[in-house]
Amino acid sequence: MTSAEERPLTRTEAQVRLVLEQLPDVVAWPDNWSETELDYLCRNHVVLVRDSDLSRVEAALPGEPDSHENNVNGVTRYRYTDGRHPE
């Protein structure tokens, strides 16, 4: 048993675990966030990109823009198909 399993969860750990349990397409970064520090949560294989940077992202990361009803002016949801996690 590790020390993280022996002690009570912090508020952040409890909240992140709840999100990860309830939303299966959400991932925490880095993978070992509970042992280090949480950088961010995101939906798996999706990044938000400024429209002005979209062509650069498309050139670097295979995928396609994902249109939806709640578009934000100037921001594109980009669904990437590459197995790598972009940093």
C-alpha cells in the first residue's frame, strides 16, 4: 500500500477522481497526477485552438475541426487522431 492510499484524499484528489469516474472521456495530465501534481483535465483527443492557430495545429497534429452547436467565436474544438498526447 502506498502512502497516497494510506492517507485521506485531499479535496483536489477527491474532486478529480469524481470527474474521472463520471466522465469516461476525460483524462488527467500527467498520468501520475496523484503522485505529482495535476496540470490539467481535458477530454481525450480534443484540444481547443484559436482559429488563427488552426492551420499550425492541423500541420502538427493529425485530426480535424469538430463542429458543434456551442461554438465560441474565435475558438475551434479540434479532435486529433494521433495517439500521442500533445503537450
